[in-house]
Amino acid sequence: MASTKDDRGDHYLAKFWFDVALADGRRATLYFDRKARAGTARWWLYAIDEAS
């Protein structure tokens, strides 16, 4: 019998935010849209914070 979404307790998320550290010490916030239409960007640079 195959496992289903409901019996695993999975939650589908269509949008993700990632905070990453850049090599020069700044931090970037990236946005990923799983439901982006064909031909449009799925990844976006949302913000860059200056190094503290």
C-alpha cells in the first residue's frame, strides 16, 4: 500500500524564504516560489543586508 500525504502528516508549502551568508559578510534573503508559471523566475533575491 502506498503512503499518502495525509498519513505522513506532510504539509505542502508553495513559498520558501532562505537567509544565506555571502562570502563578503553580507546576508541575503532569497525567495523561492514552487508555483511559478512556466517562463517566470522561481528564485528571487528579496533583500541584501550590509555586514555589521
